[in-house]
Amino acid sequence: MSTDQVPTPHATAEQVEAAWKDPKLANVLYHDWEAGTYDEKWSISYDERCIDYAAGRFRIAAPWDGRPYEHAVELGCGTGFFLLNLMQAGVATRGSVTDLSPGMVAAALRNAEHLGLPVDGKVSDAETIAYPDESFDLVVGHAVLHHIPDVEQAFREVLRVLRPGGRFVFAGEPTTIGDRYARTLSQLTWKAATTITKLPPLQGWRRPQAELDESSRAAALESVVDIHTFDPADLEAMATRAGAREVRASTEELTAAMLGWPVRTFEAAVPPGRLGWNWAMFAYHSWQRLSALDAVLGRVVPRRFFYNALITGVKPR
Ligand SMILES: C[S@@+](CC[C@H](N)C(=O)[O-])C[C@H]1O[C@@H](n2cnc3c(N)ncnc32)[C@H](O)[C@@H]1O
């Protein structure tokens, strides 16, 4: 393992001030701060539920014959959600995790060690990947492209570190139209939940004001780290200009996102654990049913209306 830089879980006021004008610094501070609680916040696990989810995204994005890629790298790995679950699904044999945030690389390596997976890691910017040319057979990423200032440069780097014929798969990117309705629904849910829980009979459902204020501050920093939303056609054009071939962007989640974002916002607005297991199951099964409906809607509704974009392509031989 090499996490050559030290995490900054508690940023100073000066660092936070500087981060407003520097999206990369904001990413490091925000994600170092989140690294310890990230899996819990996003219900990330390394069991069948998330293995199926990760492998499902991979299959939607790209053709796969079921044979493992020899060596895969993840950009913006976070705690390792995508690559570690893909490895458990048999998509890759060996892995490397990279992220701008040292706290996230350390968390991903800890998770890989617990799972007994052969994974190394480096703190690395996706615009200048810290591995030599032609190191990998597969490059993956989940919810990372929208944080990178120069996405086309990141695609060029992806193609540089891929071996000829190697593939990249990115999933979990917000579309421009999807982001608009997801944000609006989330803001309305936050407003409704934090207002209604001021009523005396519902105060047991209210989080302490200091915690709500901290969430609002974090949401403000989130607006600095969330740089892009994508039109699927533009995303394809960018990857193609960078030199990729067989480029294809697909999308998913329309009604599922319209449910999922308000649900996650409501969960964040009330005290942790208040909603219980039955709620978690209700939310998950509702999301699954709506995702099935969205798969049917995908045959008639244009792809740019769906919330999540996925993109794949290959390096020419
Ligand atoms: C929304 S999180 C997603 C984490 C993980 N892939 C997941 O899906 O759970 C985005 C991650 O990308 C990282 N990141 C942001 N900008 C980056 C960059 N320029 N290069 C590499 N990683 C970056 C952040 O530090 C963060 O860990």
C-alpha cells in the first residue's frame, strides 16, 4: 500500500476558506472529512446487495463475456464501493484504487484488506493518473467524473494507462436534466422535513439544530465539488475526442431517482436510526420496483431524461 499523503479529516478555517475557490482542495477536504462515515451515509456494503448493484451497473454500461479482466484501476475510488464489489463479482482479478482524498484511499485499502482482495492504492488526481502507460486492462469509476474539472483530460489519461484493447466503464454520473429534478425534489423534502419537525408532537423526529446546520454547511461545500452534470451525447463526444473507440453512453433511473433522492434527503433530515429496518426495506424494494419500471420506460423516453449516466469505451489496438 502507498497512501503517501496524510488525510485531513478536520480542516482548518483557512483551508475551508481557500476551498471555495479551489474545487480540488474542496474535494480533498470534503471527502477526507466524509471518509470515516461514508459507507454508513450511503448504505454501502460489500455483500450480495452491493455486489449485484455494482455488477448490474457494469453490465448496463458495457458488454462483458463473464471472464475477469486481469488488472483494473478505479479513479475516485472513495471507500472502494465500485471496484471492490466488481472484483467480488468476478469482473477483475487484481485491483488498484486511486483518489484525490488520502482519507478515501486509506478507507478503500482497509476495506480491500478485510475482504481479502489483492488491491494496492495511490493518492492520485484523475487528470494525472499516478501509474505508468499501459498498466491496466480495465479502468472504472463511479460518481467521479462530475467532480473532475477537465473531464476530457481525464479520458486522455484513462486511455494512456489502458493497454491497447482495454476498456473503461464509468457509472453513476448525474445527467443535466436528472440533476435538475433530483435537486428540486431534495430541496423541497429538506425544507418540508426540517419545518414540520418543529411542531411539538414531531420534535422527537428533529435532529439537533447544530447537526442540521453542519449538514447545510456540508451541502454548501458539496456545491463546490459537484462541478458538472452531463448530457449523454456530450459525454460520448468528449470520450471520442480523447481518442476512445466503441464509445457508448447509456442512462437509467427516472422514477427511481424521483423517489430515491427525496428518500435519502428525508433520511438525512431525521435522527440516525429513527426510521428503522422496515423503512430501509420499504425504500430499497420501492427503488427496485421503480427501476424495473424505468427499464421499460427506457424504450420510449429519450435517454437524457434519466438521472444516471454510464459511459464505456475502449482504447484502440
Ligand atoms: C461522490 S465520491 C464517489 C466515491 C466512490 N466512487 C463511490 O461511488 O462511492 C467522488 C470521489 O471522487 C474523488 N475525486 C474528486 N475529484 C477527483 C479527481 N480530480 N481525481 C481523483 N479523484 C477525485 C473524491 O475525493 C471522492 O472520493
